[in-house]
Amino acid sequence: MSLGAKKLSPDIITAPLTALILRLMKPAPPLLRFLLLGVSLSIVCLQSSRGDEIPTDSVPRYRAIVTDVKPFPRENFTQGLEISEGELYVSSGLYGKSAVRVYDWANMTRAREAALAPQFFAEGLTRIDDKLYLLTWREGRLLVLDPLSLEIQAAMGYQGEGWGLAHHDQSLWLSDGSQRLIRLDLSKSLSQDHSQDALQQSKAARNTPTVTIIDVTLEGKPLKRLNELEWVEGELWANIWQTDTIARIDPDSGQVVGLIDASNLLSPEDRLRDTDVLNGIARDPETGKIWVTGKRWPKIFQIILEPTD
Ligand SMILES: [Ca+2]
């Protein structure tokens, strides 16, 4: 879908908080509830083990080399980052301050913004076609927004926390702060066709697994605190919370196949007292280049990877 013809002013499309609350109170459609059920059951059945350290041996390691820089508004306590249709989508966290902001990627001027109701802490986001998916941290809601109006269209419930979000084709990938990555295959559960045939197919889909959970391991040990995500040419890249490390993950096996050292991107003069950690990975679909930023960072950096010994 093209966004070019329907640019709206920020004043018009900033969603009123009351409207967002009301929309959130609406029950999820049956298919969405099915999705919720699948996630809940799967997570309950998991026995997770945890590891605290990031081992440093064997897995290939890389250093992030900056090849371009753009300004990035410090107002963003960046939780989700994605480039789509020539625009940069950013979700910004914190209670009472959470928002989704959309920037023209070419010049980083703000195109649209919508605030979330104060009881919601925005987390990761990703766009598939005409739907923008937005996780919330501890509120148990995966919100579905119109990417143009930024109005909330639906809310899916889930158990546990929401951290990072990315997609590949019609699958969503979620992180929850642990070593788990959760794949939701929307192609089998979110049909837009309400014909009888489609309804019959949706009943059949109840018996088809749409949720896959993998444990991410580094040298055989769980790698937890997986945060913001990005699908990069067959891999999932994940910020490791409170580190300057990005993990490259094989989405089939869950094994970490590379570690990226993204420290020292911000100069000391760019750091203020409230400047927070690295968080936010976005692949430009037009160029294939990778961009990273952080929470309340003033810049977004294009990087390439240089192997380290
Ligand atoms: Ca991302």
C-alpha cells in the first residue's frame, strides 16, 4: 500500500486517549482470541532455563562500523524501530508517555504521531501490509493499528510480557525478555475473508499450529533478555537488553550465529544524563542497509559489520 497520497497532519491523526481506551475494551474477534489461546497455552507449557552471562568464545564476532548518520529525536524512548514504505516507524515507551511516531525516512521530519493511553507501555512494533502491530510491556495486549491513521483497530491478548517485535512474510516474531522467541503465523489465523469457505477454513486452522516457540542459545546456553528484533536476510537480529551487543539468531534452530559489538556509537558529547541503552534495529528494505539507535538517542546510525579476531 502506498502512503504517499494520504499524508495527514499530526493534529488530525493524533488519536485521543479516550478513543484508544474504548477501542481497547472491545473484545477481540474470535480468530484473534484463538491466537491468544495458542500463545497462552504454549507459553504455559514451556520450561525455561536461564543464563546470565554472554559467553564470548567460538561464535563469530563482529564490530559495528558506522557508515552514515541521521538525526533522531531524543523524545523517543525507543522500543520498536522499523522502516517501511519510505517511512521510519518508532514506538516510544514509558507509562504516560508511550507513543507511536512515524517519520519521513528521507529527511526525518515527523509525519504522524499517536499517543497511547497512560496505562499502556509501548514496546516493539512491526508493519505487515496495512496493519501495524504494537506490543505492550505488561498489559497483555498486542495492538493492531492502521499505519496511516494510527488508530487502534483490534487488540490481541497474551500472557507474559511483550518486548520486541518483527516480522517475516506473514509471521510475527515476539520476544518477551527471556531467551524465548515466539512466532505467530498470521497467514492461517487472520483471514480477511469472512465468507463461509473462509470460516470453515478458520475452524480447520484451530487444529493447525500457528504458534512456534524457540529457545535462543549461545554456545548451548540460554541467551535471555532478547529485546528489539529485526528480520535480516533469513536471520533474526536482537538487541540484548542493557548491553551494546546485537545477537544474530538462526530462527530455525535458535542458535546464535554471530555477536555484534555496537558499543561506542554515541560520542560522549551526545550522551546526556537520561540517555539510555542501545535499542532499535531497522533494515532499510530499499538499500538492505542496517540502522541502529537507542533510547533517547539523538542519532540513528547506519552500520556495516567488520569481523573481529
Ligand atoms: Ca526492528
